[in-house]
Amino acid sequence: MATTIQRAGSAGNAAQTKPAQRLFIPGPTDVLPDVMAAQTAPMIGHRSDEFEALFAKVEEQLKALFFTKSRVYIVAASGSALHEASMRNCVSGRVLNFVNGAFSQRWHDAAKGCGKQTIRVDVAWNTAVKPETVSQALAQELADGPVDAITVVHNETSTGVVSPVGDIAAAVRSISPETLVLVDAVSSFAGTEIPVDAWGIDLCLTSSQKALALPPGLAFCAASDRVLARAEQVTGRGWYFDFLNLEKSLKKNTTPSTPAITLMRALSVQLDHIFAEGLAERFARHAHLAQLTQQWALDHGFELAAEEGYRSPTVTNVTNNLAINVGALNRHLEEADMEISNGYGIYKDKAFRLAHMGEVTEADMQRLFAAMDEFLAA
């Protein structure tokens, strides 16, 4: 089964066939055929004019997608690597880690692993980090001295909760303008608008395999001038993730070490698709699919785990209050070449997650709903 969608390919605005979606998990996501095929082109040198032209093209497109005029660093790594990079470049003193799920916990672990003075602020899972929570915690810690940075996850993949990072950044600036605001947008970037400059976010990181709908292996972060100024004052930045090192190479349209050339080619093709669709249209599609998915869950007697008003546009976390066998459901879906995610960690079998990110269409979601309806009716 396949659906046909209009995509801008390397040869122009020719239509291509989009295979039926297989993965309804919060990453990795399915990748369009021509994006996959871009990785099979003959290899080129990473110090060649051809690569520098490729780098320059995707750099400008990524800046537009981050809504920033500053810079976007491109590294061959996972998004989690940039958790560590942010700590090595932005923190010499204390950092506040706001933890409301598994991946905000991971950022806290990275901070500890880098030997930073970490202050963990726990927020109940399935609820958002709120500006007033940040303001209260930051004000309390400022009584003991400066706080270099705060970390917060925009879209907590483990729970399907979105935190209002723009409002959080504004709250931080009003209390402590010198404190950097570091944001993880791994599972929301390219699925919803994140205006980095307008919101005053100092660093926004993401990775390739979620709403960007690329193969795993690339990570990106938009970094402000304030971040570079801070990095100049921080020792022990390492080498591979040293932002000053990355900045020198970026100005030459390259990277300090050998980049993932094949993935960069795939990135170029996928970014063309994203801008051909239109950013407003892409974000609206994700919001529409989220609404459809939430309504399907409610119509079938399930509850939504994420706090109302803070639900993700890219992944819906469904409470398993009907006590269905999630493993059996996935075995049923496997027969139709589809897969969803169980609940994360302590929520295994107590919830399940339906991702609607990347190149997913309404037809894809309806196909998934039909198969799940069959299971529930059996």
C-alpha cells in the first residue's frame, strides 16, 4: 500500500510515491525514498568545494528552520551528545536542570558526568515545566551566587509533554539576564515552530531521526553569540564538541573533523522537501495529526497522560487505563507492517505512545487507527 504525495526532488517538483508509514514510534521515523537514496551517491572529499557548497546550503536552511540569524552547528552524533557539549561549553559554575521526564534526566546525568555543579529541580512526569517554577527555583539559587545556565526539554519524548520554553526564557531573563537558557528540542524540532531568536533561547539542540525524518546520526544546535562568549571563558571544553573549534570551521563551510557526508546529502534533500511543503503547512499538519490522535484515544475510552494544555504536537502518550496488552497490540500491528511504542520506563504497559512526526500523513494515521480498532474489537 502506498500513497502519493507531492515532493520537490533533485530534478524539480516531480511527484514521488511515499510508502505507507511503518513506524509510529517517537524516533527513528520513516525516511522518504529519495532521501535514503541520496546517501548512495559517489563519495567526495570533505575538504572539497563540493562539500563546502553542500554545507553552506544546509546551514542556511537550518538557520531558517531554527528561526535564527546566528549559527547552527552540525555534528556527527546523537542529540544526547549535545547535552554534553552544552555543559562543556556553557557552564563553569552552576547549572539548574529541570527534570520532568527521561530525557531531561539524561541532560542532568550529562551535567554530572562533566563534573558540573548541578542543581536538579524535579517536576512531576506528565506535567510541563512552568515559568513560575523556573522563576522560583532560579531566584532561590541566585541567593547563593550566579547560575550559569538552566536546561529544559521542550518536548519530553518519554511523556509527550511540551513545556513553554519561550515563556521560560523570558522569565529567566527578567531575573538573571546573564543565565543562559538551553533547550532540548529533539522530538519537536521541524514538527512545530520554535523561533529561537524571538524567544531568546541561547542554545537549542535537536537530532536528525525524529520530526526531521532523517536517518539517525546527525545532531544540530542553534547557538547564540552569548553562548560563544561564555565558551571563551570556560575551560575543559574538550575538542570534538568545542564550540569555538566548530565556529572556526563553520566560517569555512566545513567541520573540524570528518563529517557524515552521506547523511549531509540526505539532509539536503529532506530540507528541500520541508521548505517545498512550507513551514506553516508542516507545523499545521503536525498539529492536526496530534488532534486526530488525541481524539481517537478519547473516543475509545482511553485517557491522555500528558497534562491538558501542554500536549505534544509530535507524540501522544495514551494512558492504558483499559489495560490492553500493548505487546499483543504491537504484534497485531506488525502483521500490517506498523509499530507503536510502549510506555517509557516505569510506564511500560501502563501507557503507549503514538508518534505522528516527520512525513506522516492523515492517511497514515487513519490506517493505524483502523488496525488498532481491529485489535480492540477482537
